[in-house]
Amino acid sequence: MNIKELGQSLIDEILSLSDKLLDRIPQEKRRFFLLILGGLVFFSICLTVVSITIGRRGPADSRAIIVDPGIPPEELFYPREPDFLPPLLLERDPHQPWTVENLELFWKNPKVLNEDKWRETASAAVDKLLDGVP
């Protein structure tokens, strides 16, 4: 069997299949069916051509246009958190607790100047609480 006979038998099979298909379609709907079939064939050919032309352009990375944003990413985003613990610094002295001399710089005794004011505020709060008790 040579190529010519194989091609002829393939064409005969396709034609007999199309005749069988057309025999199943009513006469009044054949035109509509053939238009739809032709449209689908045309659409598939267009899609094939478009996909081939897009594929020949190369990978998308080579087509990308790189634009300098002007603002470095370090200024726009927070830095990444480190995923490690810092090493233990043995040469660093541990923090010493506060001494009374250190605290005296920041401490102000509230009773020194406004003892009456604080007493009135505390008694008002206690009275308010006691008024709510049945």
C-alpha cells in the first residue's frame, strides 16, 4: 500500500463520514449547521495562528519593559524581620536593677502638696461605689 492509496482511502472515509452526518441533519437546518461548523473551523484556525505568533516572540521576560520606579523599595516597605536570634553577648554586663538614688530623680510624693485633694478624690470614689450597693 503506497501513500497515494492511503491518502485516497482517508479522503473516502472522511467523505462517507460527512455524508452520514449530513443524512442525520434535517434539510432545513443544514445551512445553519454548516455555517456554525465553518465558524468553528475559522475560529480554531485563528486561535492557532495567534498562539504560534505569540510563541515565536520569545519568553515574556524578554519582552518586559523595565521602568525605574524612582523610589527605592527600602523606603516603601518595612525591612524583613530577621529569622534568627542574635547571639548572646557574654562581654556585655547584665542590666542592674534601679537603686533608690536613681529613682529619687523621677519620684514625686503625691501627698506632699495635694494631700487634701487626693483624700477628697478617694472618698468621692468610695462614696460612689457604696451608693451603688443595695
